[in-house]
Amino acid sequence: MRINSGRLLARIAALAEVSPISGGGNCRLALTPEDGHGRDLVVSWMKDLDLRVSIDVVGNVIGTWECAPGSPVMTGSHIDTVRTGGRFDGTYGVLAGLEVIQCLQDAGITPKRPLSVGFFTNEEGARFAPDMLGSLVYVGGMAVEDALDIVAIDGAQLADELEAIGYRGSHPCPGPTPHAFVELHVEQGPVLQSIGRRLGTVTGVQGISWQEVTINGQSNHAGTTPMSMRKDPAYVAGRIIVFLRELATRYGAPQVCTVGKVDLVPNLVNVVPATATLTVDIRNTDELTLQKAEHEFAEFLSHLADEENVTISSRQLARFEPVTFDERVVDIIDSVCASFAVAPHQLPSGAGHDAQMFARVCPTAMIFVPSINGISHNPAELTDDEDLVLGCDVLLHTMLRLANTSFTEENSR
Amino acid sequence: MRINSGRLLARIAALAEVSPISGGGNCRLALTPEDGHGRDLVVSWMKDLDLRVSIDVVGNVIGTWECAPGSPVMTGSHIDTVRTGGRFDGTYGVLAGLEVIQCLQDAGITPKRPLSVGFFTNEEGARFAPDMLGSLVYVGGMAVEDALDIVAIDGAQLADELEAIGYRGSHPCPGPTPHAFVELHVEQGPVLQSIGRRLGTVTGVQGISWQEVTINGQSNHAGTTPMSMRKDPAYVAGRIIVFLRELATRYGAPQVCTVGKVDLVPNLVNVVPATATLTVDIRNTDELTLQKAEHEFAEFLSHLADEENVTISSRQLARFEPVTFDERVVDIIDSVCASFAVAPHQLPSGAGHDAQMFARVCPTAMIFVPSINGISHNPAELTDDEDLVLGCDVLLHTMLRLANTSFTEENSR
């Protein structure tokens, strides 16, 4: 049995019509009106398939095909994007889940358990911190009240923004524990393409450390202040950026460090800035190495503040330890791939995903399809249609196999 | 004869009430409604003194006391500020000019030539580039049409903004050539305070080179893109900032380099930016050294673009050669200082000033008073009241002496 490729690709194209940006991507920052329009479209498709749609208190939406008793096999991802997002990141996994259910309904095949497909609030973290917020709250990793109080980078409060787009639901969090969870996603990196593989079985997720660093110096006139008397936050920001590249290079792959956001005040050509605020994103698959990088960075900041006569403060925006997925789910994905005569490649994910939250409560793993040139968080994000269809086929058979598998406590760890 | 100190300080305090910001400074970016309110207040004071007020086509405002025939001795400066400006930068010189005229009127003393006091549009360059725009156009250094077409950092056009605040006047530019020009200003640097002098005679102005550098790289996912495959504009911006500090330190004083403005796109924690735009401010009192710094920086950018696989383009925002003031005016200021039993200190200005434009067309120099801790372009900008009053006394007697001095062609160069 194969999924309906035309229908899958048509839904991806239709959702990409909601808040398009030039270059073929989308801007649907979490809980903006644009995100609301995208949600409405996906919910309408869930209702077309007669799914039971539940919306919880932080806006996670789960559509369930109640074809059998028991806890469901769940798939899902997110439909929010970064400001300059692609059309596949997240949405592909959600729409593939719908296609899996519709395909089985059309074929008159009833799985042994309910099948659910969800999309989770603020996975990207581009508007609210932390990222993967919805799935984190779903599994009980953050109190609902704390989540509702979070303030966006534009000053809006999460609770108000849920209300404004009509997605402050009544279903409680933590939500019901699924039987198993599997997420299908584009790789967002260059590995699969570079080794010529069409499918990846994801064995875990990198640990992520996000912090916001604020540097306070002395605003002054750019022409009259001798270099030796400056307390220049822009210079300190420059040193931090250069240091992080040096650290990542020295540690070697898979260590990555990124400064993606820098804001100077007052940000004028002829004024030494008063303050600089920048974000630091540090990731590694190994928790101890990640801690070592964090520690070394903190030491550097301390020395730099002394050296440059500025004050530097740091605030943690998000911190997730590396995650290892369930070997049994990984094995099932591998064997489904083999049944399609496609060799999968086991790899860790460099990006955070909702699946890593579900890994805390139920057997979980992920399926990757290649991203052309590894480009993501960019309108140029692209995956070949054939790979999109193949990934959805693998999701279909993986979900059926998961519905037939009993995960007993004895073999769960 | 001495000026009325209470009246001078009261006018400074009253103008500081227009668009105050916390910390005691002001935000009156050029041609905003706030700048308009400040202009209206100063013009009302000009009219109180029965000055003839002329507004020219780029919004420069000149108040002239037509007490005698001939071309006027002119003083003046600006009342626009940077976004986080102090209350003395520019405004002090304008209001001191008013006080000089009122003091002479009160005393019944009629100078041998008319006295003018002006304030010039967009001296700071914090909203429109280049800085010192109004005085540049006044002396014929830029065509009026070119000036009117300039677009602000907020997208507004200069002509429209003049119109909106009612300062698109009818007097033509270039404007009438003054007999001589003298500008009184706070130092905005730490030199006078550090050597314990209360007055500075300014012998010239540093050359200024402003450019906007744009780096185009490859926006991508911060977690999945190996360091070796990145084309990261934020990293390149960091390298530029660190390089410019190193260059300025290597050249030694008076070389200064500043990056005051950095903008990343999309500016998000988990996205390697697509572009970075930053401003570079390079100054030196020696034109050849300034050219050497510009050349070395351009070479660095070229190597860096190759090394980091990005494209870098650079656009000149402003370029002024170092200026040498008229020795005869400098001598007059020195001798007036001596008559107050105050030893002046001759120094170049690290900042650009309207006086440097007038130096192109008439005998010109400047008077500085100390800035406490050298702080400027900052709400904490401060000068002792006694120094403000002393500076205005020196301006008064300098203008009287200039009105009595004949500058013949023979000794003008």
C-alpha cells in the first residue's frame, strides 16, 4: 500500500499559500494571525477526515481517528515557522500524518489502535522562548501557568495571543500519553544528501543551550573618545562572535555555535553603543561536551568583561539535554525502510523537534528525508517530491507496525 | 562686559524640556516633530530679539541683528540630536549666540557689522546621511535637489519631512557668505578636562569616513549546518569589528574606528543570518593616514569575503577631509581668552561640526569648553555652568573683534 502522492503534495502547496514570503517560503510566527490562518486550514482538513479534534490549554491541536480502543499511535510536528521559513519544516510531518490516515480510511484498513496527528505550539521558538514549548507542556515538562505567562519578543503575552487567534483550548496538559510517537521531518541539514541516502532513521537529538547575553558599556561620541578610553559593547559582541567560532572549530563536529541575533542601542553610525544584546545557540550530541562548552564560554565572558571594562550578564533562554530515541522504534523504522528496498542511514538530529519531548513519556523516534543543500529556515528550503512521498510511505507502515507492537515495561529501557 | 549667565542657562534648560529622555538628555532627531518643536522655540526667541529670521530651502534658520551694513559675523551650530543625545551638543552654541546679541542690545553697544546666529539642518547625521548636511548645502557643497531627495533611515524623504514640520523655506542655497564664522561647542571628548583647561581654541577638524558595509551569506538552520559549511554574515561582522579595533590600536591616537550600528536579517536565535549590515566610522586628523586606513580596511574586506565565502559590498555614507581653521580667527580667540586671564589650549576637533563647512567660504574657527569625563551623545553629557558662561563671554568678545577685523584676500590663505 502506498499513500496518495498528489494529495500529499497538494496539501503542502495549499498550506504554503498561507502567509507566503518571496522566494517560496512562509512567515507564520507562532500565534500570530498568520499562524491562526494556517491552523484553521489544517483543522478544516482534520474535520474533513472526521477526526476528533482536541485543542489544549496551550493551543496544541490533536486530531484523532478513533478507529479502535486504546491509546493512540501519534505522529505530528508543527506548522509555525521562523520569520524567513521554508514550506516543509514541520508542516510536512503534520500533513503526512493526515495523508496516512486518509489513505487507510480510503483503503478500508482499520489499525489496531487509534491514530492521532498533532501540531504543537511554538516549536520554532522564533517568537516565544523556549522553543518546542507546546510539546514540552503537553508532556508535563513545564507548568501551564508558566507557559501562559511567557512574553514574546514583540511584547505580547502567550495567553493573550492564544485567545486572539481562537486557540486557547480546554483540554488539560499534560495530555494523554500516546502508545508511541513517530515524527516525520525534513533533515534541515546536508548529511543525507551528501552521502546519497533518501531516508534517515533518527537515533536522538542534539542537546541545545540558548542564552541571551547583555553587555553594558558606555555610550559616547565616536569621534572624540580615544580607543583606550572606550567601554564598547559592540566590540565585545564582536569578540564573542569570533570566540564562539573558534571554540566550535576547536571542538570539531558535531559541535556548533551560532550568534543569530544582535541588537545594539542606540544603533547609530556615530555613537559608541551603550548596550549590546545577543543570542548564543550552542549544540552538541554529548551532554558533557555541551557543559564544557558552556563553562568555557562563561569563563571567557568573565575575562572579557574585566578586560574591556564592561558588565556582561547572561540569561538562559532554553536548555535541553541530548535525547536518545527508543531503539525498538528505531528498529521498526529501519525494517520498514528495508521493506521499500531503501537503505536508511542512522543519524542524530542537529535540530530540536517535538519528538524529543514525547521521548520522555512514550517510545519515540523520527524519520528524516533529505534537504537539498541542507538549506532550512530559509525560503529556499527544498526536498524532492519523490523523497517527500517515500517518507510518507515509510510513516504509514511505521504507524501500522507501531499499532501492532506491544511495548512492555520490561523492554522499554 | 559679561553675558547674562542666568539667562543663558535658563534658555539651555528650557530647550532641554523639548523632547527630554530619561537621564537628562534629549531625542530630537533631525526634522522629526520633536526637532520641529525645538526649532519653533528657538525661532520665537530670535523674534523676541527682533532678529530678521530667514529659513532656507533645506531648513537652515539664520537670525540676523541688522545693526550695521555689510556681511555679518556669524555664529551658530545645530539643535538636532542623536537618539540618546545630551542637552549641550549644538544647542549650547546656538543659545550662546542669542545671548551674545541680547547682551549687546541690552548694553546699547552696536557692532560694526551685523551679527547672525544660525542653526543648521541634520548636523548629527543620525537620521539622514551625510551629517552636517544643512551647513554643507549652505556653502554650496551639495546641490539642493540632491539634499531634498535624501531618504532617512526610517524611509522618509528629506523634502517631505521639511514640509511636515513647516521648515521648507524659500531662501536659496548657497546662502550669503558671512564676513567670518565662529562656533562655540562642548568638546565632546576628554582632552580639556584631563589637562585641566577651561577653554580650547579649535585649530581644525578630523577627517571623517563613513561607510555602510553589507554582507550577504547563506541563511540556514543553526543546529544542522556544520561550521565548515557556513556562510555566516554575523561571524563576518564580528571579524570586521575586531579588525577595526586592532587597526585603530596599531595606528595609535588620533586614529579612531567605530562600529555603532549592526543589523542582522532575520535576527533570530536559531537562524544563521542571511545578511548583516553595519556602519563603519573612521576618523583621523591626517588625510593620508585616513586614506591608508580606508585602503587597508577595503583590502581586509576583500580577503575576508573570499575566506568566508560571502559577498561584501560597501557604500560610502559620508567623507570629509580634515579641515584646518583660519589662523587669524584662531589668534583672535586666543587673545580674547588671554584677556580673561584664561590659558586656552589649541586642539583639533574629533567630531565634525558645521564650522568646518563655513571654513570653505570664510575665515572660521571654533571655541571649546570642557565635557565632564568626555561624555557626549549620551544623556549624561555635562559641562560646568561656570565653563558654559566663560565660553559665552569669549564668544561675545570674539564676535566683536571679528566685526572690527578686515580679512583681505592677501592674508586669507
